[in-house]
Amino acid sequence: MVSRSRRWVWVIVVLLPALVVGPTLAAERPHAEVAAWNLEWFDSGPRGENSQAGPRAYPLAYQTIAQIVRGEGPAAGQDDLEIVGLEEVTGEKYVTALLHFLPGWRALVLSARAGSQRNALLWNAQRVSVQELPALKLGGPREAVHVRFRVGAFDGDYVVAHLKSGGGHNERETREGECRALSAWLHNPNGPSAPTDADVLIGGDLNTEANETALQMLLNDPWLVWCFAGLAQPPVTRPCSGRTIDHIFMTSDCRPNLRRTTVLRAPYDALGADEYRRLVSDHLPVVVSLYTDEDPDG
């Protein structure tokens, strides 16, 4: 015969874990990770001022990149990525080869060339639907990927850009013009390839830092929210140079769905600087996590 006091102890022991764990599990809303990632001349041959032999070792490098996308291998324990904007893609065939290691994924690669570098988009077609829209002209040969995407109940536009590099006066002026084009596009509902939704993300390697006029145009745009919380110490996105040049901006309409933003550094730490650069890139992915169970904008 079990005493009444012991019976209550047994009830507490059995039910307490459920009371503690249950609300935590229930609080986790469905979400998706949207990334911008420069793959460093993927996959062109010598890179990094000829310090790295290329093209990258197939299949190991491609497997490693795919593992990072899936939250496996050196990215074990990290959220998998659902939508990945890519920069510095030198040819569609390399992305096609990468898809062999990402079953169920699809890709879009722009044909326009700028120094043999193209922008591209990868997405998990088992979770994400993507509508390709006309590429966004930024001036000269540069074009940005423009798509409309849907994950769960949430949908919006994603623009993937790669702006002019270099620290000279002409390069800075070019970047200013490209940022001006991005801002003008965002505010012109009747322009070419205009935004289709109030929820808009603009990401990529902008090659501009916080003290540049070009970036200030986007930082001061009242419609946009920067992926980093403030200017004090934004995380480094290109470790080999110590620079923060990869960004994601979003319209303020996305804020209710914003779960968190981060720079995915774990694979870099797991592989080490030399191996990460040899197999992966000289950039880290910038990731915005969005809740996908609702869309306040409808």
C-alpha cells in the first residue's frame, strides 16, 4: 500500500519535467534561415591573391559547403539554412555540381557578368517556393538577384547584391551609385522589377563599411532595418581581413517576424582559418532567422 505522501512525491517526479519542458517546446515557433554568403570566386581557380590553388577540391569542398548549408559536419548544432543568396559565383556549372550534395534544393544563377562573378540563389524547394523576378539593374554590368519567396505563412522579396570592391575614389563613387539604385528601387513601386511585397530583404557582399556614404544611405533609410544591432562592434564577416562587408537589410515590416540575426562563425572555428578558406570561402554567412507561422502583412 503506497502512502498518500509517497503518491504525491511520485506524481511530482513524473509531471515536473513535463511542466518544465512543455512550455519551452511549445514556445518554439517555426522559422526559416535566410543567408547571404560570398563563396569567394566559386569556383574559378587561384584566389586570395594567388595564395590558394583552385578550383576547390571536388568533391570535398562541395560536400563541406553543403554540410554547412544543412547544419551538419562543421556546422553541427547550427540551424540549417533554407534560402541562401550567393555572391562571386563564376559559373552555373559549379552551382549545378553543388546541388548534387543538396537533394531537394534548387538554384538560380544570373547570367550577367561583372568581373566573371555572378549572383545566385539556393533554396530548399521542399520547404520554400521561389518566383524568379527580373534581375535588378544596379548600373554598369552589375545585376542583383530578385525573387519572391514563401516559407510557411510568410512571404516576401529577397534581393541579392554584390557591390563594387576597392578603396579608391572611383570605387567608392560606384558603390554610392549602387546603393542609391537599391534605395530608389525600394521606394519606387512603379519601377523595373519593383518590390512585390512590404516584406523585403536586401543582402549580399556590399563591400562597404559603416563609415562610408554608400552604407549610410541604407542605414539611414527609414524603411530599412540593419541586420546588426548597432555600429559599436558589428561582427567580422571576412575574417582574413577583419572587415564587416556582408550585410542583410530588411524592411521594418519584417520586424514582427524577426527571430534573430547572426554571423555563422562555428564552421570557421571548427575547420580553422586555413582549412575554411581552402574548402569554403574567405567570408562567413550572414543569417537572418524569420518566424514563418504568420505574416502580419497578409
